[in-house]
Amino acid sequence: MTANNAKSAAKQPLALRIIRGITALLCRVSPALATRWADKLFITPNSPQRPASEQPYYESADKSSYVFEGRRVALYQWGAGEQTVLLVHGWGSRGTRLGHLAEPLNLRGYRVVTVDFPGHGDSDGKTTNLPEIVELLSRLHADFAPVHAIVGHSFGGMATVAALHKHRLPVERVVLIAAPYSMDYVFDQFAETISLTPKVRERLASRIVERFERTRQVNVYHLSPDRLVASLAMPFLVIHDKEDREVAFEQGVGFAQGLPDVEFMGTEGLGHRRLLRDEGVVKALIEFIAQ
């Protein structure tokens, strides 16, 4: 390990360092056990408590819930416009992460709706996955139609693209912020994060593909945005930061090159989450949706 690598490792949260240590050990002694361990981690979000910065949006929302596939899902609404804007949060986050967008969208006449994914925030459960969220977004779209626009951050952007394609959801405009473009990239980043060997990474991908083909009759690679974007004709705004350490800038460039009707906004120095609240980003997003 180089001095830079050692410094980087020291900055990692203790929980992640423990996970990486367990993973590395399991990969050496039992690839099969390492695969099962990684599979469980892959579908189990770390869902921290709502920070104080989101509390005002939580308090101002019309809060309710409903049952989706046997679990209670927390639902938040702001405003009462005739058309809806759906906000779709990222992995390990909450609907109120995007709550700051509600007021400016309400002022433009839109009702704003979001949820906490299963296993996230105030919703029930410990696990979730991409195929499940695709179906949840389809349900939300049906319940709150007409949906004028969808805003998806990170994993939420990936799920949005998959839902638009799979269910042919009628939407006027879509905003993707720091979203992954490729399922292979998602597997690669996860493998790097928890220290999977290439062999176990491949075993993990195969295990996940097999499970969802069996349980949901869908191949997760068929939900990968890079395979779907050419079929999506509605206007997109894609926003990505050059210094995003969680989803590489090149993933945003992939959307910019693959979507038929797209505006691309590259930022610098905002990372994966701070760009959500950046004044210039919010202004561009609101103006794009209201066109």
C-alpha cells in the first residue's frame, strides 16, 4: 500500500473498513460465502437518520403512506397543482433530500411528490433493489398522473430511466443528477468499495441476474440505462459534477452522448451531493422543468 492509499484508507468510515476487511478475508477463504455476503450488502442500504437540514421539508410536507408489495412506504406531498413532479432520491437517502425543490416547483404551479424507498427513511423494510424501485415508480406515476416531470438523483436517476423504458411512462421532461449510466459500472464500483476480487464480483453479478430473472422475470442488465436511452424521446437535462467521487463524471457524459434529446450541465467542485442544493443547479433544473 502506498502512502496515499494508506491515507485514503484511514479516512474511510470505521464501518466500511470493517466491511472491507471481512470481505477481503472471505474472498480468500471462501468465494461462495463472500458472494452471499456481498449479495446481502448489495441490497441493504445504509439509511442514516434525517439530518436537521431536511427537517423543514419534512415538517412542511403532507405526510402519508401506503402499502407497496407488502411494505409500508412513506409518502410526501407539497402543493396541489394539477400536474405532478416526482422527486426520486438516491441509494441510502430519503425523499426529503430533494425537499428543497418543492417550494420553487410549487410556485410554478406543480404538485411535488416523493417517497422514501423501502428500507430507507420512514419506510418499512431493510432491503430493496432496482427492479422493485422500477415497479414503485410505475405505481407512483399511475397514482399521481398526470406527471409532468421526474427528477432523479444517483440511483434514483438510474431507476427513473429503467421505469420510463419498461413501463413506457408518459412524462414531459426528465432531470437526471449524478446518475449511473451502466449496470456494469454499478457492479464495478460496489466491488471496489467493499474490496471484492474480480472472481467474486463476477459471481455476485451472476447471482443477482439469476435471482431477479427467477423472482421478477427481468434481467437487471436489461434495466441498464446505456441499453435504454436511445428509446427515450422526451427532453432530458443531465447534471453531473467533474469531481463526483461516487458516480464518475464519465457516466453523465454517457447520458449526454446516448440520449436523443438532451441538455448537459457539467459542474465542478460540487461532488455527488452538494450539487443538489447549488443555486445554479436548482435554477437550471426549475427553468428546464417549467419550459
